[in-house]
Amino acid sequence: MLEVHTIDELREALAAERMKGRSIGFVPTMGYFHEGHITLMKEAKKRADTAVVSIFVNPTQFGPNEDLDKYPRDLDRDRSMAQEAGVDILFTPSAEEIYPEGYASYVDVIGITRVLCGKSRPGHFRGVATVVTKLLNIVQPNIALFGEKDWQQLAVIKKLVADLNIDIEIVGMPTVREEDGLAMSSRNIYLAPEERSAALIISKSLKLAQNMVDNGEGDASNILSALRGAIEGEGLVELEYLEICDPESLVPVKEITADTLIAIAARVGAARLIDNALIRPQLENTGDLV
Ligand code: PAF
């Protein structure tokens, strides 16, 4: 595995790959890898000849009181996990490499960034859209892969790629879960043992929603009140939002008649956790929840 720190070095390495006729699969990350990241890397390697992974804790997507400084980092561990997963090129730029002195351009996807996480994290998706646009321009991959745990982020990226005519296939991959259902996240490291147990109510309530729909419930407000009751019964979990919405537009829906997204954000101790599930009427289950 080749590791590069600068855009010039990366472009040179990628030009050599393209000269050999190799396709490029790209996984942008903020590091501190877990099985979700590894799944994306392996899929990149399956779908393209050369797998490129970036590790960059992007300062522009963190608010002033968020966890930029505390965000977990372990480059040595990440490097060996990426190598093990078959990654060909690891890009680990500095903040100055991505945002040099005088940097002044931002990408703002309006509409879908103003709901769900966008309400409590103003500016977050502007930072995500900016860095992802930059990374896609730098790497110019054939495909780029993202996890569906960050469903809204994936929707924002699909929208910006369509709106800005960026000719890259965006692939969403199902959320990878711990055996007990907790969605994998680098931020799970913030959870004390009793908080981790309490956090299970999040994935359990998504499962409850699917069960209700399987049993014929289609009224979103009934599902929301059942889930709210379950989550609020868990003392250590402070619900930030719980919404049932259209999976693409993220507009709330009243009746579940088609594939519908249930999205949750909650604070558990020092961790802000998000999770979601696509609820499918008439189908047995979403396949990825315990
Ligand atoms: O999901 C993440 O890890 C980040 O938001 C991303 C897409 C790498 C942009 O910084």
C-alpha cells in the first residue's frame, strides 16, 4: 500500500494507475476505522481495480462546540487495517493541504441539508459537501462509496454530484452493526459501558418500527409515538430527533405506503449517535437489523 500526504503525490500515483487502464474506487473517511469502513474498502476493491482511501478529519464539518479536537485518531492502526483490507493508496493530507491559507470556496446544498442533522448542526453539511467535492475532484474516481448509516450525508452527496454534473458513481453500503444491533461508529468509543447498553434502544426502536409496519401499521404518528415512548423510557438517552420521511427528499411522510426512512439522532453521554432504517411495507424486514 502506498501512502501519500500531498495532492500532487496522489495525482501522480493515480495517473500511473490510469495509464495502466485501471479503474479507481474511492472511500473518503475520517479514520479510526471499524468494520463499516473495512466493508466499504473491500467493496471498492471488488468494484474497481485500484482502491483509494483518504483519512482526513475535516475541520469545516465540525461546529465550534463539537468534538473536532477529541475526535478519535489512530493512524498506525488505520494504516494496518487499510493494508489488510487490500487498499492500494492511502491519502493522509494535512489540514493546510486541503484548506491552504486564503481558502474561500464552499459547496452548499440547500433544502435537504436544513432538516434532521442539519437543524442541530448548522454548517455541518456545507463542510461535508465542500470536502467531498474537493476529494472527488482530487481523486476523480470511477466510483465512491459511503455508508448508509449517514443516510442524510449520502443523500447530500448524491444531490451535489447530480447538481454539479460530477461524473462519478456514488454507492451507498448498508450499515454495519455490532452483534447486538448497535450501528458501528467511530464515536461509539465515547460510550461508557452503561451508556452503550442504553444506546441499544436506538436500533431496537428501528426494529420496533419495522415490526409495527409488518403488522399493518401505516400511520407515521402512531409509529413515532411508540418509538418516542421506548426511547424516552431509557434514562441515559436524550432524543434529538426522530423522524419518518421520504428517503430521497427527507420530507416527513404521514402514511407509510412506500420505502420510508426512519431517522434517529440521540445524545448518550458524550456521544451524539445517529441511526436509521429503511422501512419497507409488505416486506419481512430490512435485513440489517438485529
Ligand atoms: O462520513 C465521514 O467520515 C465524513 O463525513 C466524510 C464523508 C469522510 C467527509 O469528511
